[in-house]
Amino acid sequence: MDWAERVYGGFFPPHQADLSWDGYTYRYYASTQNYLGVKGGRVYILGPVSGGGLGDVGALSDFGARVFASTAPYSDFDAARFLAQATLGYTEADIATLRATGYAAWLTTEMAKVPSASNWSWLLGKGIDQGDRNIATGVDSQIWQRLMTAPDGLRQRMALALSEILVVGFDGVTGPWKQFQLAAWWDLLATNAFGNYRSLLEAVTLNAAMGRYLNTAGNQKENAATGRLPDENYAREVLQLFSIGLYELNLDGTPKLNAQGQPIETYTQDMVTQLARVFTGWNLDLPRGDTSPEFARKPMVLTESLHSTLAASFLGTTVAAGTPGRTALTQALDAIAAHPNVGPFLAKQLIQRFVTSNPSPAYVARVAAVFNNNGSGVRGDLGATLRALLLDDEARDPAKLIDPGWGKQREPMLRAIQWARSFKASSTSGNWDLGNTSDPSRSLGQSPLRSPSVFNYFRPGYVPAGTAVATAGLVAPEFQLTNETSVAGYLNALQTMVGSGHRDVKPNYVSELALASDANALLDRLNLLLCAGQLTAGTRSTILNAVNSISASTDTGKANRVYAAVMLVMASLDYLIQK
């Protein structure tokens, strides 16, 4: 019954105590006038949910698999599937830990972990702050090393997801010490990954990299004499991309419609123009003569004389004329964070980043409801939101493994990160010199913190034209990166990476080499570590035949077997589409 309250909360809200009558154990939900009960091993419903009469909805055992699936992994494959959604990569030890603790306890432990060593401290440890501030030395290494090695995998996975919603990209960041600006940006996201959205939104707004990226830094009030107007860039994007989106949403993420059946816009251009006044007067905390990178991790500071004193009306809120800049910012961000769109807008995109490109409206609504209220009256709890989306029945339901409309394409950079973590890769120099992997013709076609625009590497509503996905009315965001060039580029980069590593990053195939003489055993291991048991019989047979065609009579032959097996698994559709 607890499970039914969580999954079918629209019929059985909120949690109720057990009652007994005539052999029934049941719960009554006054807000919906529905009953949910059990008797003789059968499950019954009564009330509007059943059309008024007593409804027998099946045996308790019929629900066992789904109820158990949301509690603890039944097998190593179930554990691996969860870890594939929740982390950046996993090992057999991670699987064993999850199976021993169960999902909820594992999440509690992960969220309680102290954030791993910061990107900022890594750069300092390399002495990069003593180098040329106009050369972005270490800009890629600082993020790759953390993604591939940090012990707080859930936190880093959430930071990566947030970095694709609240976007700052290398090419749009200006000024010196770009590597430190992006390091401070990532540290901000990682630190706030399980915190409160309202707090995160303010930290994002005042961050130096974001200030440079979307022109808040140095933004000044209007000047009638010169015709200067406040820059509207951040005001527009904080609404469109960081909080509420273009159209009013129901709790389940579907658009609200007006009397003519058309979507209702959330804001107007005039609102953007007025909101932009709030974001004037802020600039980097960079004292004259200071050439260090310290400004990059300090919140921007306000020069009141450069802040607009005009009133600003937007989203049903008015910041009165003459309101001090700090107070105006607080009022504006409070109004944005309180908008009813924020829950479903963020819930759907987070589900897309972790679990599936096409969540059902009910799934979105359940997660959005937790964003709106974490159970203790707190709105915007990102940790609770993440817990809800990973433990949701739809995410854990084993039946989704055979649903053709379920799942998501693994992002190219996530494939590389999983490879590094699953095979315990290390950097021979300690520099994690993977570099920029954005080139689709020769590399992954994607690189962390190098989104080409504020719209991320791909749009959440992207539909590949002329495909079965489009015909089915589905979206496939990651496919915006997928074309003939990027597919070939990935395979070429993968061949090198798997065989000899990527630059100074080398894998450790000791466990795989020990199984190389037994191609079946080798594939079993790779199926678990890379695919969570989702290799189909046909794919497995094809790879098995290819691996068996390589002689294992020498050490070189064994190594080639391992390289071929890893390469072919990571090139397969069963791997590329995460279920």
C-alpha cells in the first residue's frame, strides 16, 4: 500500500495508517474518497477510482516484482541498471555494495558523502595559478579528472546533469583564468547538487563564469542620454532555460492550453525587458591590480549607482521603483523559483538526463510533486527530487527493458567516463590530458563544459526528422549529436581509446585479461559492467564469434580479444541505448 500511495498518489493521497474490518486491511483517503485494501491475498479498491463498486485488481503476488524492484536490486543486473542511471560508471564492488544496502540506503549514503576534492584545488595543486592567466591550461583536465575518479559519483552525475540545464560553456566565457572560472562553476554545481534550487539559482546568478557567459557582469542601468539599455541576455535565459520555459505547464509537464487550445506563454518580451533591470549593477569581485584567479570563485558584487531604480513587473510580481539592488535580486529570484512551472520543467529534464527521454506525464508529476514539497514542506529540494526520480516505479520497472519507447541514448562523454571508471583507468602523468573531445569527426563529438551554446549540446525536445522516433511522437535529445560524421568519429576514437587509452589516460584490463581465454566469461563481465545485462542474444552471438576468431594462445592475442570485446560492446546498439 505504501508503494501504491507513491505510484498512484493521485488516487491515494497522502500516506494513511492501516485500518481493519471484516478481514480487510485497508486505508481510506478522505481527499479522494478512495479505499485501498487487501484480503485473502487479493488487492481491492473502492470509491471513485473503481467507479463506485468494489474492484478486485489482482493478487498481491501480481505486484510483487514491481514493489520489490523499487526497494532493492533482485540481481546484479538490476543493481547495474540502477547504477548506470545514477552514476558515471560502476565496478563489481559498487554492485555488491548496492545489493547489500538497497536503493534507499545507498542514496542516503551517497548524498551524505562530503564533496570530493574541488576542481579549483586540483588546478592549484598543479601550480596552474602561477602560469599565464590568458592561456587556459588544464581547462579540460580539471573536469575530466573529477568525472573519472571522484568517489562521490552520484553528486558528480547530478552536477553533470545540472551543467546541461544551467549551461556555461568554454567558448562563451571571456577574460583571463578561464580554467579557474569553469572550475569554480563546476564546484558550485557539485556543492549544491543535493541542495535547494532557490539557493542554487542565486549562486548561479552571481557566479563569475555565468556573469561573463550571459553578460550580467558589468551590466548597467539604462541611460537616456546615450540610449543604453540593460542587457537582457540573462533575464531571458533564466526564464526560458533555467526555470520555467516558454509555456505554462501542468504538474505532469504537459502544456496548459487556452480556450482556443493553444499553449499559454509564460512571459512576454516586456517582462524580459523589465526583469533585466534587476540584473544591473553587478560585476566581478576583482580589486584593481589583483591578477590572481580569486575573482572566479567569489560571488559578483553590487555597485548600487549602476543598478536600475526603475520598477520591474514580471510573472505577477513587481519590484518597486527605487528598490535596492540586493533586495531587488532577492525578490526577483523568489518569484522565479516559486513559479509553478519550475517543478515540472526541471523534473522532466532531470528524468531525461538520468533515466529516459520520454517519461510518462504521471512520472513527471510524481517527481515534480516532490520538488514542490519534499514531505517536510520544503520546496526545491534537489536531493529529494533526485531520489524520487531514481526510485520511481517507472524508473525501476523491469518491464521497461522491453519497451521500445523507453530509455535514452548514452551521451558520448558519458560513454568515455564509464569506460574509464569501469576499467579503473589512470593517468600516467597525473594530468588527465584528454583535452577537448568535441570534434565529431575525430573524437567523441562532445566534451564536458564545452557546450556550443546556452541551449546545451542538444535540446530536450529534439526530434530526429524522418525517423521512427518522430512517427511515434517521441523525442530523442541526444540524437541531435548523432549523424554519419559523429558515428564514424566515435568509432575511430573508441578504437584508439579502448586499445591504447586516450593520450595519457590508460585502462586497467587485468580482470578482463584473466578471462580472455573464455570468450563467454569475458562477455558476461562486459555485459554486466557496460550494459547492465542488456546485450541481446543476437548482439552477443555476433560479438562472441568475432572474439573467438582471435587466437588466445599468446598474451598479444588475449589483449586483442579484450580490446575487440570492449570495442564491439561499446559500439553496439544494446550499449548505446541505456534502458
